[in-house]
Amino acid sequence: MTASSTSALPRFSRIVGTGSHLPSQRLSNTDLARELAERGIQTSDEWIVERTGIRARHFADAGVVCSDLAVAAARAALQAAGREAAAIDLIIVATSTPDMVFPSTACIVQQKLGVHGCPAFDVQAVCSGFIYALAVADALIRTGSARCALVIGSEVFSRLLDFNDRTTCVLFGDGAGAVVLEASNEPGLLASELHADGRHVGILCTPGTVAGGKAIGDPLLKMDGPAVFKLAVGVLEDAARAVLAKAGKTEADIDFLIPHQANIRIMQSTARKLKLGADKLVVTVDEHGNTSAASIPLALDVAVRDGRIRRGHRLLLEGVGGGFTWGAVLLEF
């Protein structure tokens, strides 16, 4: 094979390592209900489980920031991939809870990993952020702009919660997940599908902002739960079918569905629509809660490390979040 024919080979990207990290502070529903009762807010384990499937979540300690969780997950992914941090030539962090207004959390992660010079930037698509970041990294690898990317979803959503609103504060948790995505001559990421519809900005948002050195507006999360549920179920099915069509595959080709871990009823509804059994649905929402952009890579790493997901399995990843954003990725692990 000549050099020219080698360079003409199609470029793909493949996940070569996964990692995740959860803060050490685990709060069960009972723990959280006890804390809320001190505020005069009534809830219970039964009420939360019935509506969401969540039994526990992890909260970061004071002083622990998004980049701390991201770096821990990144190091685990690098170790799994057998790569040194110096091999990374692209860092993308998906987050809605960055360390600061600027610079990007990705640049802070870069500094903490001791990597210098490669592009590093954040992607903000809320709970769809990891899907967006993975699609962007894949595109840059396919064009030859990068060869080894670190793609991270990391959140400290506990900092955005209104603990006087039991309908939202019980839903979210903190954590990070990461993958090492590398150039390959073998297909890995098969297709991606990304969407947004700004008409639905108001149904899930944190409407605060920063100006003149002060926080202006409301810095806590607001959500119209029924509206989010209705929209999410429809767009997730559409995105799944669209990405399968792009790749020339069908539901029967899916080994595992790894959806954004927001609500067990949304996840189960999507699986049913795709005719996938419970054994093909990766669920971590019960122990993690909704970790926004971190939820998909966290769930992926859990299923890889417990042996369910192995090389050659075909995975459908999909997420939906504020914006309103949504998307899906189909890949061979």
C-alpha cells in the first residue's frame, strides 16, 4: 500500500477509554427529605421514586468545582485508554456549571492535566451537551484537525438548585464522565443528529446573568416539568430514528440504549418506542439523579466497567435539555 493510498483511507473516530467521577457525598431521598423538612418542605422517598425513579444523588462539597470533577473523570478515561495526557490534542468540556464566566472550564482542565497548546473549549447545550461535544470532536477528528480528543461532561448542578422547590431540587446531582476519542481506520462513531428549538427557552432555564460585577435575575433552575416531559419523549424518538437512518441501521441493530438520565419514565418510554427491552436500557438515574451533561458519559462508564458493554457493541446515545436542545449519536464501541 502506497503512502498516498494510506492517506486516502476514510477517517473515523472511536472511543478507546471511558472514565467517570462522583463526589463522595451521597444523599439518599430520605437524607434529602430530612434536610428539606427543616425548611418546611415536605417530600418522601416514595414520592420521588414514583415520579422520577431517583433514589439518591451525589453533591460536591463546598470548594469543589466543575473542573475538579472533570479532571478526575478524564484521568480515569486516560488510564482506561492506556494514554498519557500528553497524547491529547483536543479538549472539549460540556457543562452548564463552569468554574467561572471565563476562561472556559476546558482551559482549566487543560492546565490541571499539564497539557499545553491544544485547542480547549466548552460546549453549552445543557443536558444534550455531551452529545453535542462528541459530535464536534468526531467532526474535528474526521477532518484531520485532531487525533486524540478528551470529551468530558461535568456538572455541579447542586449549585443551581432552589431547595424551596421540591419539584426540581430532588432531581439533580453532581458528577462527571469522560471519553478518549481517537482517530481510527475502523468505524466507531457511525452517525450523529443534533437539533435545537429556541421557542422553548422558557420551559427549562436558569434565567440569571452577570453584569456590572453582580448576579442579575434569578440564578436558580426553573422548569415546567409536564412541558419538558411531553417535548422530550417526542424529540428523543425522532432523533433516534433519524440517526439510525443516517447510519443505515434499525432498532434491531442496537445493543444498548444510553439516554440522558433525567427521568425513568422518559427513558422507558423511548425504549418502548424503539422496541428495546429493559435489558438493553442502561439506567443510572436511580443512583446519580440527573447530572445534566455528565449523565450519558457517567452511564456509559458504569456499563463498560461492569462488563455489560464490550467491544463491538452498538450503542445509541441520546440527550435532551434546556434550549431546547436534543440529539443522538450511534456508535460502535
